Amino acid sequence: MAGEQAVGSRDERTVSASRLAGEPVERQSGGNMKRILLHVCCGPCSTEVIDRLAAGNCALVVFFYNPNIFPKEEYERRMEEAERFAAGRNIRFIKGDRDHDKWLEAVEGLEHEPEGGKRCMACFAFRLGEAAMMARREGAEAFTTTLTISPHKNATDVNFAGEEAGKKESVPFISEDFKKKNGFLKSCRAAREAKMYRQDYCGCEFSMTLRRPLHRPRDHPPHH
Ligand code: SF4
């Protein structure tokens, strides 16, 4: 959720992932790996982001927090795939609560917004607000999210929500657009290799009418 008060400057709190992906990480943390909490939305989107951050000398803990996903069976399926990938990389996986009623309250009045509109902004803020709290509880040095890897998500909106959540909890948010450098295509290939389930709608019940056909050219975006 959007924080109302800024704590420190934007530059103090926002860490560029492209910086983290290079050598500065070791320098910043005195040779130690930087401890990052990664909010993941689903298994397929987590693949490339996890591997990119891990290559940048980041020690990751994965947090699955997506009470927006409807119905529950779909939620379980997405979570299982994300957990399976994290386990394969030997990364700790934290399961958030699926309080869908609480999420519905957060988007109340925005049900008829188009995908990419105000409901999605509230949804990003809701999920990243919890991720920021978990990052603080876990003692993470920073946190970020897989959400920007989706070609259907505006990175500016996601990063705004992450930065505001980070301000509220005083944990730096890594502002990034993981779809860049063929991020999304790489995640599609990795998911296919891992034989992962891939959803064909964003997640909430309001997005189900926008299901994207799974019969598509290779690597063409279905969803996420
Ligand atoms: S369409 Fe996706 S991002 Fe938007 S509110 Fe629904 S689940 Fe959240």
C-alpha cells in the first residue's frame, strides 16, 4: 500500500538492479552477498529474475504473496510451481497468506477498471506493501518483485508501488524492468524447459474475461 510519508531520499532507498547485477554488490556489502527479498507472482516469471539476481551475487529469499489470485485452486497451482523452481535453486520460499477478502476490500470500487488501470495499481500496492513488511521482518537489505517481467505490466506503475511500500517500511526497493534484455522471452524458455504450468490470465476474477489463448506462436506473451 502506498506510504504517505517519505523516509529519506528516493536515491537512498532505490537500488538499481543493474548495479546489483555487476561487481558493486561485493563492494557495497564488503565481499558478502547482498540479501534480497524477492516477491514472486508465479513460477514462470520467477525463473529469469531469480537467475539474473543470483548472477549479481544476491542471496535471495523468495516471498509468494498474491491474495489477488482467484480461484483458490489456481492460487495453489501457481504457488506450487513457484515453490518448485525456488527449491530447485535451493532458495528459501516463504508462503504468504491468501486473504482474498482483504484483497477485495483493497480494490473495492475498482472492479470494473480495465487491466492496467487503477485496480492494478491498488493490487501492486497491496502485494508490495506486504512484501516490504516481510523484507523488514526478514532483515533483507532490499526487496524487489518479478512483476515487471510481464509485458502486460507497466514497470513505472509497479516500481512506483514498490518504492512507496519501501518508504513506509524503510527498506530499499530495487526499481527495475526485468522484461528488458529479453527478460520475458528468457523466462518463457526457462518455464518451458522446467515444464511449468503457465496461466492464461493475470490472476483476479476481474481479469478472467481477458484470458489469452494458450495456442500461440512460441514465446508470444499469454500472460505474465
Ligand atoms: S488484473 Fe492482475 S494486476 Fe490487475 S488487479 Fe487483477 S490480478 Fe491484480
